[in-house]
Amino acid sequence: MKYVFFDIECACVYKYTAKICAFGYTVTDENYNVLEKEDVLINPKGKFHLTDRKGGDGIVLPYEYGEFKSRPVFPAVYKKIKSLLEDPDAIVLGHATHNDVNYLNLETKRYRLPSFRFCYHDTQFFYMNTESDYTHQCGLGIMAERLGVEFVPHRAADDAYATMRVCEALCKREGTDVKGLCEKYKIRCGKISSYRISQPDSEGLRDYYRKRDEEHKKRAAARETFFNYINRNNYRKKRSGVNVGKRFCFSKEIENNVPFSVELAEKVFASGGRYTSRPQDCDFYIAEGEGGKRYLNAVENGAKFVPLEEFSAIAESVPEGV
């Protein structure tokens, strides 16, 4: 058994287009001894439009761009790439591998070539499982730094080599190999076949999604309870109170904390005030601290920010006849 680590660079990437300009790979044995390493440069047959993850200019490939014009087009290297990735004796790995598999898929469609058919693993996904953190996707540079691996970014073969070293360090830290890592964290590989791609999966990820969905449902139920109360009481006119004609808005954290939010709203109504869920329409914005979009939306439209601990001071009702 051997490992094939690969990385892809593109001249440009759009929704339905990915013009590959470099396919880098590193092949090792099971002990991470390098058997082969190569940068396969490809003529992308198109202009270079390089952007970072946020869509801004920022990526500079460490190649002379003119060099690509003399290189073969993707169909000429397709069989070489296919034999590497579909080798039955190889475990295929990358970093954020789903993206690179998708680039291959788009290029095969572009040139009307047969679909790739192989399974793949993702070191980024490995790391997420070992950290039990499915909300942050660490870049190769960050992972390499944390695991003590150095590399030159955006040279495809070097990225593939760094991915290999990251995988090696991660397995060493976990005291196992790639297969053992998958067994330990119940990770299933991603696949591509017939132009269809499935991403890697794991028991930890499924559990994270389940808990996240349960939390979403809980918050939705809490907000429904809160706003049902608001709708029943918001238009009951009270002619006295320090806040007649004033509108209050709470942070979402307070709104979701039922029955605490209902208790605060009762004080608003008792003081003659009304409640609005639109921070831009309120006179007083109540939150535990400053910051956030709702806070900015409120204060930029003239609302007064009131820290939660000071809420009672402005929500005391005036006794009748005063």
C-alpha cells in the first residue's frame, strides 16, 4: 500500500469552470518515504484570474506564467493523473480535497473526458475530527505551523508534500496510521464516480450536525414563545408610565432566554413601553454588552444602548395618578 498526496492550482475558478494549471503530487510508502514527487504544469487554455478565498486579489503562484503556454493541455495529462489517483494499491489524500476533486471533475466535463473514479481522504477533515471542531476549516499553512511542518505555499508539488508531512505528524500525534485514524474517529472517505462527488463523513460530524439542528429547533421554539407573548401584549395601551411611546429591543441572546425575556418585556409593558424586534426602530436597545450587527443597527439609528444590568432603572412604571 502507498499514499498519493495531491494538490491542484487553477488559473481561474468560477462556478462551473476550473482551468487547472498545475497538478502536484507526492507518492510515498506507508512509512512516508518519498517514492515520487512532481509538479505537472498544464496549459489552462485561458487567462489567469487568481483570487483568495474571499474573492479578492491575493494569490501569487510561484511560477513564470509564460511557462504554461508551452505545456500540454489537460487531456494530454489526463491518463497520467487518472492512473495515479485510481491506483488500486494507493490511498489518495489531499488538503480540503473536495475542492481539488471538484476541479478535476469540471475539467473532465470541459474536455468531455470520462469521469474520475476513486476514493479520497482529507487531512483538513482529519484535523477537524481530532480536534472535535467542525466549525473551523484550518488552512494548510495553519495546520503545518501547528504541527511543525514548513513549506512554500501555492507550488502544487510542495503543497502536496506539506500535506503529506502534516498527515504524518497528525498520525504520529494520534499514535496510529491513516487507516487507524479513520477507524478511531469513524471517518468515511469521499468518493467521485460518474461525475458525482460525495464528501468525507464521520460519526463526529454527524453528531455535530444533530446537536446543531437540535439547538436551532430549541432557539426557534424559544423565539416563537417570546413573540407569541409580545403579539398578545404589545398593543395593549397604557396611558401612564415612564416609557409611554418608547420602543424597546433586546439582543437575540436575551430574546432566546425564555422566560427571562418575557419577564423583561412585562416590565417594558408595565412602564408604558412597546417592544419591537427591529433594532433600527427602537429607542432603547438592551443587551449584556456592546457589539454585533443588531447593536450597530440600533445605535446607528439613534437608539440608546442600555446594558442589561441597568435595564430596571429605565423600566420602572410610574404609579397611577403621579
